[in-house]
Amino acid sequence: MGTTDSTAQQASAQLAHLARYFVELPTTGHTGGPTAPVRSIENTAPLNVDTVSHIADSVREIRDYMTRESPGTLEPLPAEAAAVYDWCLRNTEHDDRAARQRRDTIIYRQYLEHAILTGDKLVVRRHRCPGCGTVGLHWHSGLKAAVCRNRRCTSDGRASTWSLAFLAHEHIQEQERLSVRAT
């Protein structure tokens, strides 16, 4: 699955962005250029605890996946949260196809979660609605789901909604179909 590496890189970049701007406090030096971030809560704005929890939960989910799917992994879990995706890919590259698809679905769902947490709610718009095929889903923060705006795509009279997990599963399945078709 060729897109896995790029998805993992995107997820890593999003997770690093979350850590950099919601956990670490970037500073600028006297020249105006960036300096090493400061990890301190003294005399600074408070941390976003939800973001810290999200980062920890994301790493824990990948670690738990690895414990279940590849219990013989010899490499230790990386100290840096954003490196967990490369670690996961390296240690599961020889797993069977179904295990790799589960891994890719987790990574892609986390990428979507990271993007939404950083404020990029447009990330769900590029997905087609699994119900009607319409492009342009919208993120609904209250429901924590993507909503189809097509008035004919309803369930029980309400707009169809889709979880990020379902969108990730559909996306990985489509990528698999495209890669099989291309060969």
C-alpha cells in the first residue's frame, strides 16, 4: 500500500504540530528566528490538557495495536510521539494484508483526528459520502462526525453522519482497490 508511508508522514507531521503548539511553547530568539521550544508551565499560558491527552491516547492506541498484532516487536517504543508511526510501519511491514489494512485504518483515522484538532475541519470534505457518493462532507463538532449535506441522503429523516473511523476504513479500502486495479 503505497499511500501508507505518506499518510504516516502526514499523521506524524500533524502529531508533531500538536505537540509543538499545544504542549511545547515555541519561542523566538533575538534575531527573530525560532529557538528551541520551552517545556514549562511556569509563567506561561496553561497547557491544553485535552490535546496532551489526545497525543497520549494516539500513541497508546498504536502501542496497543502493535502489542496485539506484532507481539514480537524488538524495537522499543520511540520517545517522541510523532515517531510512533514510522516505528509502527517498520515493525509491521511483513504482516499479512488484513493486519496492514487495520494498521493503515488506525493511522489514517488518527491523521483525520489530528487535523480536526488543529482546526482543519476541511479535511473531511475531500471524502465522498459513503451513503450517496456526494463529495463535500462537513465536520460537525457537536456530533463529532462528518455530515452529508445532500438533502436526499438521510437516515430516519436526519442527515447521514459518518464517524472518522468509518471514513478511514472506507478510504483505506478504496486505496486498496485502486492499488490492486493499478497492478
